[in-house]
Amino acid sequence: MKRAPLLGLCAYNGGGGRIRTHGRVNVNSFQDCRLQPLGHASTFRMSFASFRNDACMRFVRGLLSYTNALCRIPYNGGMTDEDYMTMALAEARRAASLGEVPIGAVVVYEPIDRGTRKSLAAPRVIARACNLRESTKDPAGHAEFLAMKQAARELDAWRLTDCTVYVTLEPCIMCAGLMHQARVSRCVYGAPDSKAGALGTLYSVHADSRLNHTFAVTSGVLAEECAGELKRFFAERRGKK
């Protein structure tokens, strides 16, 4: 079954008529699940006697079944690389709105038991950032660079062990070097960078056995969407000249 494309939706929890939320949305009525105009919580505050009619009961069961199918989305621990890259794309679009090259990044932390290699806790997003090099006049203002610094502050540690960095464009030498220095576990990127890519295209910093740390890389996740943001940005910029 495909996951719902929107984050922060909800699912019916059965039985007690409660709503279980996923993400950051605080849901207190079915209206929040896009079932307007019948979604107000007050609509469901009728007495049980009013539901004794069989046709009405079938309608309610069907409505709840539809709600569950429409709004089913895993909690943070069940999210995929595509889900996290979608979040990074949102950051890339934020960069574009600021006049920055549209690149976004997200850092996900999932502590792993070194002995069993099993997860000790559900993965969680601990940092997100977009390109801010022009705004801040900072040569290190790349999205993944800023996200890693933010993650270090969140964990109160310079080592980003058990962290995965999601970024819409293949990291450059500077950012790949910081991933090495921070001891990240993995990097997932969208579009390759033929002019500066350092995680497989021009260089392979992540796999250089001469270094004292290597890390896994997954490339091409939502590559077309990530590349599309860049193409649109530069096409619009050329059109304004």
C-alpha cells in the first residue's frame, strides 16, 4: 500500500472513537483529516441511540474505513528515504524563496546497539537546513553543512554517529569532508553533481580506505525532483537577466 504523500496526517484508532496522530499535527476532529464538512468533532457527539439505525451504522463504518485508508501514514520510525528526502526538498524550496540555490538537507538520528546492530530507539529528525551562502555571506553556508552543525548542537556532541544526512544535491568536498570528520553513518542524496560531487561522481570521500572513517552512501533518491528544483531556479534566473 502506498503511503499518504502528506506528512502529519492521522488514522482512526478504533473502538473508543479516538484519533491517533502522526507527525506534528494536533488533530481533534475528522475535519483535520480532510473530511470536510462532516469533520467537526461536534458531529460525532451524538448519543449511541442515534446510531441504531442500520443504514446510519453502515455509513459511519464506511466513513471510518475511508478515513483510515486515506490517512494511514507511518510514524517517524517507519519513514523511508523518499519521505526524508521529501522533507529535504521542502528545505530546498525554502532556499529558493530566499533567492538561494535550492538545496535542502535533513539529519536523522537513530541510535544503534553496537553489539546486536539493532535500533535502540525510533529514528527522529534532529536537524534541517537550507542553503544560506548568499544570505549569510558564508562560504560554509551549504545546506548539509548547516544541518550537521545544528545536529551536533542538538546531540551536544561533535560525533554524529548513528546519523544519516539527507541532502538534495550530492555533497561537495567541503561537506563530504565534514561528514567524514563528524563520523556520520550514512549520506543519502538526490541529484548527482557533475561539477563538484565528492560522494561518487568526481571523488569518493566516503569510501576512501586511506581515511580513518568511511560511511555508506545512497544516491539518486528522488533525483528527478531534486534536479528539477535546480533547473527551475536557474532557468528563472536566466530569464530575469
